[in-house]
Amino acid sequence: MKKIVTSQQVQDAFFVSLGALVLAISINCILLPNQIVAGGANGISVVINHLFGWNPAIILYAINIPLLILCFLLLGKEVGLKTIFGSLIYPFFVGITSHLPVLTHDLFLAALFGGIVTGIGLGLVFRGNASTGGTAIISQIVHKYLHVSLGVAILFVDGLVILSALIAFDTDVVLFSIISLFLIGRVVDMVQVGLDRSKNVMIISPKYAEIKEVLTTTLDKGVTIIPIEGGYSQTSSKLLMTVMSEKDFPQVKEAILTIDETAFFITLNASEVHGRGFSLKKVVDDYGVEMNQL
């Protein structure tokens, strides 16, 4: 019998619900009281609330209807259904959290923590492959069709919304809003990628065979050997490339310098590393191992 609700759908619904709650707390406890226009439907609701005194929850519902149609057309039925859920539950949370106490009246702290909390909320919603409606839908469309990160898409789309704040607020508020928007973009990308950072290390050394042996046997790291030729000396050699968890890098660095203190190596930050040794799910999928056997 086919499952009606999958575990992935439950997980997605959890991320969307939790993210919507975090976003609602952010707008009621930080952004709205300090008139921070951090882009998106949130920012539009702050501007309209200031100009006309309308309820932010009602404004959010009104904005979402035409954008939901666009979501179904360009992002697909599955994302559209999740976005309907997010766009309905988010204003609900905004309504029920409207009486929570204000966390700060300091404009700088509001921009700082408003950006961080809003970024966490949006990142969680995007992890659920949905949005809370509003301009987040436009950001997802830009992300899908222009192939830029969600953080950059948010900076672009919501930056236009912040410009509208000049109608209602002075330039100081707008400048603080830009700080908040920048933080939102960075935090969204961090939530999307995760906190488990990795390092990509490329090593050039005449003692590459010894270094490879230590990396693979002693330190248990995978190594790729790439043939190279020196641009100046025109001599052939080998480049070693390895990816590891950030916490393992000091040990690898010490091992390389112990073998060859003149070794040339480049270290790059790596994100979203998948494959054997980095993704348990990948191992399970590749080898058909049951989770209870691991």
C-alpha cells in the first residue's frame, strides 16, 4: 500500500512550520516595532502598516494570492502546495505572536538580530523546499532560473523592496534595513549549506607519494592525484587534492609540513560536500545497506 504521507513530507512541513514561527517572532518582536524594512512581504507590511495602520497579517494574506499563482506556474505543483501551506501558516503565526514583548528598541541591535533571526526563519522554510509566499516566491524563481544562490536572490529582490521604504521612513531606517537585508542573505545561505564546513586542500610537493601515503593510511583521507606541469620549470609532477572536515585540517597541515616543510598547498572552503565519507545517505543509497545495519 502506497504511503499517503512520506517522512520527507513530514520533515519539510516541520521545517516550514518552524521557520514560519521564527519569522513571525522576528517581525513582531524586532522588525515591526523598530520599523526595519528587511525586504520581502515583511518589509512591505511594515511600510503599509506605518502609512495606513493596517494589520500586517491581513497585508501578508493579500500579497500572497497573485504570487501563489506565479509559484504554481514556474516552480511546480509540489513547491506550490508547500508554499500555500507556508503562506497560510505564516500570517497565522504573525497574528498569534503579535502580543509578544519587543526584544529591543535599539535600531542597530534590531537591524543586527532582526537580520539573523529572519535569515534563520527563511533558511528553515527554504530547507522545506517552500516559502512563506510574498517576494520569497520571486527569490525562489530567480534562484531556479538564473542559477544564483538563494541568499543572492534575496539580496536582489528584497533590495528593491527596501528602496520603497524611502516613501515612509528616513534614510537612517533604510540604511539599517540594508544591514539587516545583508545579514538575512548570509544567514539563509548558512542555513541552506549547514554549519559543518569542509576544506578542499590542493598540495604540490616532490614528496607527493609520501604525503599521499600518510593521508590515505594514517589520516584516512581520500586523495585524488592530478598530473600537472610547472609553468616555469616545465617539469611534470603530481597535484594531490583532498577534502576533509574543517576540524581535521590542522592535523593534515601538520602532517604535510612534517614530510615536506617547503610543500606548496592551497586551502579552500568547501560547501555541500556529498559522497562516500561525507554523506551517510550516499553510502546507504550506493550499497543498499539498511540503516539498522550501520
